[in-house]
Amino acid sequence: MKDEKQIKKCCKCKQYKILDQFSKNRTKKSGLNNYCRKCSKEYRILNKEKLQIYTKEYTNPNQLFKKKDTREKEKETTQKTT
Ligand SMILES: [Zn+2]
């Protein structure tokens, strides 16, 4: 009998790799990620960059809005008191 290791196809690089090359993922039926470790690492790096751009785009206007909002509220209160 051959002592074959179980293999799984990576959804990203389309290569068959031994299960050791896939990190565990409880949310998946197989219990393993669909991407191999190498691909998931690359994916994470790409996502990190995307997320950084995403947060940059969204935090800045938000901060500006908050500042504007408080200023307007201050104006309102001062106008009311005077
Ligand atoms: Zn892969």
C-alpha cells in the first residue's frame, strides 16, 4: 500500500498540495481553507493594503464631519444663548 498523503486543490493557484499546506478554517465544510498557506498569505497582504486604503478614505471625511458637526452644534448653542 502506498503511503499517500491527502491532497487538496488550492482555489487560487489551482495546484494540488498536501493538506499540511492548508491552514485550518472551521467555517469551511472541509475544515480547511480553500486557499493554500502561500495564497492565503498573499491574499491577506493584498487585503491589508486594500483595508488600509479603505480606512484612509473613510476615516478622514468622518473626522472632518465630526469636527464640523461639533462646531455647528457649538454655534447653535451659542446662537441660542445669545
Ligand atoms: Zn495556492
